[in-house]
Amino acid sequence: MKIAVVALGKIGLPLAVQFASAGHQVVGVDVNQETVDLVNSGQEPFPGEAELGERLRRLVPSGALRATTDYADAVVGAQAVVVVVPLFVDDRTWEPDFGWMDSATRSIAANLSPGTLVSYETTLPVGTTRERWKPMLEEGSGLREGTDFHLVFSPERVLTGRVFADLRKYPKLFGALSPQGAERAREFYEAVLQFDERPDLARPNGVWDLGSAEAAELAKLAETTYRDVNIGLANQFARFAAGAGVDIYQVIEASNSQPYSHIHRPGIAVGGHCIPVYPRLYLWKDPEATVVRAAREANAEMPAYTVGLAEHLHGRPLAGARVAVLGAAYRGGVKETAFSGVFATVAALRAKGAVPLVHDPLFADGELEALGLRPYHLGEPVDVVIVQADHAGYAQLGAADLPGVRTVVDGRRILAPAGFSGVSFGVVGVA
């Protein structure tokens, strides 16, 4: 097949590489010329994705994969078009911004060939595939969905850094708008993906038809919103446990020894492109979902709560204190700041008159400054330390690495308390 992949980001490019690895001719389209040039030279546009560089260096010279900024080059004549364009959500109103996706959809429609399967993999509010993309594609192409082309939704279920492993591990979900579209989608995904054996599943791992685009859209929102709600509950437990003189981590370990309990870990923040965002997409269509809203608000409060905990342990106002926030990334080992807790933590520190400084081994000083953050270097004097991201190297830190530190709050439970003798040391969820 000729396959077009629209948007060569941290999910789209590995997908394009996976499809090419399965023996198909893949053309990726992206609006960023630098990304296109890097891909066409066989180079990774971003670091940290296992197997990506090796596969690019093999597939691009062979002609199996190339990139372009021209939708006509990519979409005309393609048997399948897979869309992984970002959908943004307003951080204040929680409303989705479809701008980039609308633009990409109109460009796809203008170049759509009869017989093409179009699959959206970007996470969407329920009903978007049928109510927004179908009429937009039909109007722009003059073709009729279900007869002249087929439209499905199939959520990506992978994490950056391990995309190829996750593609094999998890069932590929999809939902179509017509029986013919469902058959086309099943044939396509079975032709481009391979799956690990999963004896733990009730049915064989592979391509799973959920019966409708709406069911597939909700499945993605449900699995990610569940995690946000679970973390919100864990954070509520953690705040209560700390006041009651209880170690919440001990409680969670004990609770989860029973097979029906799956309490997640509490922490300073929930970040990334998925968990803090997709509950908002769910709430956009179901504003009466009080449980979802309460969990999202509880998690959003955690950076300020952690700063308040640091001030309490410090025993004096933080005004004028040099506070090192360890970790700009939203999670350890990933060079990504999407919805990272670092921003809310720094804002809460500034509100108290502190001098927030940020350290992250994955970011150069200039990169931190471009994010509006003032860099901190290990070995420089500091009064207070707050751990925001669980980078593996932080586990080895001690007071000697942070001269003058009087107070430490570990928001990720990664530090070794023994390394901070004589320091006021706290962990979110531990009295």
C-alpha cells in the first residue's frame, strides 16, 4: 500500500516508520520543513525514541519512507491516510482548539482519492469523527463517506520512548462509521501491525472493532481519565494521611495487595500530553461529570499544596528564599514539558516571594530560559529543594550536592532520606 501519515511528531513519525517496516510505501507530511529535511536525511528530529534512529537509517535510503510538506504528494493515490495532528486544549476554559486539525483535514479533503481509508488517531471528544470530520471531508473532496471513502477513529495507545513496544503490546482499537469502513480498517491495521501474545486478555491480542467511532473515542478518553481520577483519589488520600500521621505509600502497598484495589501513586503534579488533557475533552461533552471534574481540580492543586508543605517544613515564609525545583520535564527520563508541574510550582513559589530556580539534566540553560525558567546547577547554594520530576539521577543526590539546603520536599518519592541528615525532609503523602 501507499500510506500517508499526517504530522510527523513523537507519535506520527514512529507510526510512519512502523508502517514502512511492515513493507509498505509511506509518505509522511508535516508543516515543519526542518522535520521533513531531517527525516529525509534519515535522522531523528527528536531524541529518546527506542529503535527510531536505527529504523530511519534503514528505511529512508531504501525508499520505503520519505517526508514532504506537500499534501498532494502524500495523500493523492494513498490507500490509507493516518492523521496524528495535535489537538490543543485551552488551559483556562478547557475547550478544545481544533485549528491545526481543521486545517489538516481540509488539506486532506482537497487531495483525497476515491477508495481511501482515513483514520484519525489523535484523541478526540466523543462524536468528533462523525460530526466534524465526516462533513468536512465530504465537503472538501466531493466524495461520500461510506461509499467513495471510509472514515474511522483509532486511538493511539502508546507512550513516547517505547512506541514500537507498545504497538505490539496493546490491542489496536478502532471504530468505523460503516460496515465497509470497519472491514477496511481491520484489513489495514492487520497489514501494518504485529502483536505480542497476551494470555492475560479475555480475547486474543490484535485489532479490535468497537462497533462505532464514538465507542473508540470514548475508550481512549475512559482509559486516560481513569488514570487522572485514580491519581486524584491517591492525592486526596495522601493529603489526609499526612495530617493523620500515616505513610500513604505503605497504605497503598497494603491496599493493592488485594486484587481489586489498584490505587495509583500520589505526587506533586500530573503532566504530559494525555492524562491532564483528555479529562478536559471528556468534560467538554459531559460537563455534569462531577467525579472527573473534582479529580482534575484536585490534581491541579498539588503543585501549590507541595509549595505550602515546603514552607511549613521550612518553618518560615519562603519570601526571598532560593528554591531549587528539580525537574522541568513532566516525568522522569523524558525531555518534554507539556503540562509539566514545573510551571505551576514556579508560579506558586513566585506568589510567595521566593526565588525559584530549575534544574533538569535533559535541558540546557538556554532551553530552560526559553521556557521562562531560571536555571539552577547542582553545587550552587540553595535554601529549599522541591523534587518535581523523578529523573533517575536524582536518586543519588544528597545534601552535599545542594549546599546550604535546609528544607527538602520530595514530590516524587525518589530521594534517599538518609542523604539529607540534619535537613527538614518531607515527602508528599508521608507525615
